[in-house]
Amino acid sequence: MRSAKLAALAGAAALAAATALLAAPTAAHAAGPATHPGMTWAKLADGPDGTVQVGGPGGTPSNPYQGDTPASAVLPVLCLKADGSPAPDGITPGFYNGWAQGTVAASRPVRGSRLNSRNAADSVCQAEFGAGWRMAEFHDGHYGPDLNQTGGWTFWAYGDLPANTRLWTAINDQRANPWD
């Protein structure tokens, strides 16, 4: 009986070890640290009903084409939970100042080199704020009759962000992310 239990335990341990080896990333598959400059945005304005406008223009150094901040910098991630919230009175979405249909928040500061994939960046937001949160993206602002069009450069959302703070922000159609 005792040898049967030991054999079962040994078999279970061998199965667990084999599973761990298959699931563990190899050095060839593990993503290294990000090295590319990343795009950053900042809070541009406070708006009605607890909204904020975020973006890069207006004198803040933001480069959506090549990135503007070295991956060695330690900054918060601009996080967004898009939940379909309607724009409040006083916000008129347009191409350059869309409505993100949700809430933004700043994560704890992280070194840009940790943002070695979009999933890694999204996981910073999810770890801090929970399910449904992700890194905000340049084109998250919506406008048009049913908010069915997207623009860029800035957007409005609910939230409270620190003033004078750069925030890592993604862009999906340019090489301006730390992981590029």
C-alpha cells in the first residue's frame, strides 16, 4: 500500500515537473526588456463632472511617430476602463478631442523597459485596477453621431490624474511604444 502511494506521488510529481517545463518560457521565447522610446501623454485639462482631457499637444513634448521618452524612464501608465459611459454635458467630442467612453487612472510608476509588449502594459493596469482595465491608446477618443468614429491626439474621460506628470500611452499604428 505504501509503495502504491509513493508511486502515485512520484507520478504526480513527474507530471507536474513536465508540465512546468512545457509551460515555462525558454530564454529564446522570453521577451527581454523594452528599449524603444515610448510615447507619453499628460493631463491637459479638467472638465465637467469629474472628467479630464489627456493628450500630447499644447506644448507638452509628445512624439506619436517615434516615441518621446526613453524606456529607462520611470512613469505611470495611463490606464483606461472603457465601459460605454456616455459623454457628460459640456463635452462635445470631435476628431482631436474624442470621448473615451470610460474612466482613466494613472498606475504606479513603472520603468518603460518593463513594457515589453502590449500585454505587459495592459497587465500593469489590470494588476492595479482590476479586470477590464488596459493601457490607454492614442485613438481611444470617439466622436460622431453614435461615437462610432475614432480620432486622435487627445481625448476626454472620467477620472482624476496628477498634474504635470507624463504617462506611458500606447499607439497602435506607429512605432512609438517601448516594446517596438
